[in-house]
Amino acid sequence: MRSLLLLSGLLCDETVWVDAAQDLESAADVRIASFEDFDSIPAMAEHVLRRAPQQFLVAGHSMGGRVALEIFRRARERVLGLALLNTGVHPLRAGEIESRGRLVKLARERGMSAVASDWLPPMMGATTVRVAQVMPKLRAMVERQSAESFAAQTKALLERPDAVDILPTIHVPTLLASGTADSWSPLMQHEEIRRQIPGATLVSIDDAGHMAPAEQPKAVAAALRAWIQQV
């Protein structure tokens, strides 16, 4: 059975992946990685590579997608397939330093509960009923993080490597997926990435926002299962 590494995003741990991972247990040997206290994307990639089997599939959510691309840059011969969910390859955008800095300041001054209240709701795109179901565990996930870990991860994102040059060199089965209501990493952004990766597939996840793996785990697992079968 092939190994599948699921990489978590900013302020996320296994919570964001666990339900989808359970649906994938018959398709792959699933391992989840998160990046508390890491302050660089390259360091995150090396952390995964040191613990990964010789060959593997890798799927990254949000910041984890950036890590997945850096893994491919550093060890493409080990990567059997690549999946990028709710993510991007764009460089720093106007106002990004300020907007991310505001949240770090909020974390240091008012704590991670305040960050969860500010940061999470705009990311959700599921129905009201589904958001009510999933939000408590996502809030708890964010509240388990520390302000300093959040600052470190924010630094990693602000200093992220340019990933655009990697895209045309990817020649393994590649899945792109995002929620239909993801305003942070919209489907259009993934379509732009798809056009640069030979043979890549784009899947839209209905009734989901930026936290698609947690909002709609069965739909995400179905997309990943189909991708695994291509390898």
C-alpha cells in the first residue's frame, strides 16, 4: 500500500484532516504532519522528508500546499503524486504583511481565542448547519496553538519561496482542489495553477470554503481516492 502524507496548514493540526484520512485508510497508508513552531517553508519540507518513506504521495492543505511544492523541489524522485488543496503559489500581495501582522498582534495581545473568532468564520463556506457542526473542533484546534507558533508560521508564509517555477516541471499525477466558496484561495486561483502543470486535474468541493478537508471530508476523500488510483 502506498504512503500518503497529509500536510496541515497555518494554525492547523491533524484535526483538519482526520475525517478525510479515515475515509482513505483502505486506499493508502495515511500519515498527517503539522508544523507548530516552524518559521520557514524549507524547514517544514525537510522535517517531512526526514520522516517520510523512500517514496510517497503528498497532499498539502493551505500552507501545507506550499510545503508540498517545496518537498517536490527538493526530492522530486521520491514523490509519486502531488495534491494541492485550498492553496496558492502567488508571491506576497499588497497589504499581506499588514493583514498577517494584525492577526499576530491580536494573538499576542488577546490570545488565540480572539484569533479563532476573527480568523475562522470568513474561511468557512459550508451550510450553516455544517459550520455549526465543525466550528467547535476548529476553534479548539486554533486555541491549542500558541501566539509564538502562529508568529513563526506567519514568518514562514511571508518569506515563502517562489513556487511558480516548479509548476511546469511537475510530471506526476497532480490534483488541485478548492471549495466553491473559498475566498482565500478560490477555484480560479487553482485553475491558473492547473494550466501550468501538465495533465493536472482540478476538482471543486461544493459547500466548502478554505477549510474544505474539515468542512466536506467525504468529498475531499473521494477526490483524493481517485487521484491515488492514478498513481
